[in-house]
Amino acid sequence: MLRSALLYTALLFGANAAFAGPVDWQAAKEAGLVKLVPAEKPTPVPDIAFTDPEEGTHTLADYKGKVVLLNFWATWCAPCREEMPSLDALQAEMGGEDFVVIPIATGRNAPEKIDKFYAETGLENLPVLLDPRQQLARAMGVVGLPVTVLIDRDGNEVARLPGDADWSSEPAKAVIRQLVAD
């Protein structure tokens, strides 16, 4: 227990901008993000378009200069239903000039089902973005849902987490603060 408390404290101090440096991935895993897998080396994300309900076209390059938490999800995905409120809370608390949560509904997700999903789960701070033919998801090697990918300011994947997580937890916010400060 003492070891966990020390690791958690170290993670929090490491997230402080005054102590900026590389992300302590191991501390993040030990503090609760156990499924987090850092990239062996930062890898550029693909330049594949995704859309919004008004048929607007977007790419991940639109967010260059920001740290991005990219989440692939679907309306039929039970773990997604559990995870999305924490993503919404993270965006509400930390979203802004330096950081953004980008949720992308991948596969067949009818707009009315997405609206119902957002209403039922109380989502208010996340955009509705779509990858109906799963082109971006496939290019990024997504084989199950949910999958969350952390992208640095330069547009490189630096870590991913298969499955759901509490993204509004202190360990998750500490990782985001470390990435933003880096």
C-alpha cells in the first residue's frame, strides 16, 4: 500500500509543469491505467478523413499542436457506455488550447442512436464524429472497442489503451498533464 501511495505521489508531482519531462508510463500503469501501452517510438497517425453528422470532413492533422486523446467507440459497445462519461468529464475539465478528447464512433452507428446514446449517458462536452466505414480505425489497427490512443502535439501516437478506463481519474489526468507539459 505504501508503494502505491509513493507511486501515485510521484505521478502527481511528475505531472506538474515545473517538473516537466517525459511521461512516466510505468507510474501511470501502477497508479491505475494497467492496460496502457506506450509506443516503442512515437509513430505518425494516418491522414485518413472522418466525418461529423453534417458531412463535414476532418483529419487528425486538424488537431496538430494539441495533445489528443482519440477514442474509438460504438453505440452497441457496453464498455463504451461505461467509459464515455469519464471522457466527457475529462474534456470538460482539461479540454482547451492544449488538449482535446476526440471520440470517433466507428462502424455502423446511426445518428439517432448516437443522439440517444449521448442523452442516456449524459454526454455534453464531446463532439459527434464518425468513421462509418472504419477506415481510420483499420488504419490504426483497432480490432476491438473501445480503444483509446494518445497523440502528441506533433501528431504521433505515443500510447494506447485497449478496453475501457476511467479517463477522469487522477492517474489519467496526470498523464495528460505530463504530455501537455512535455
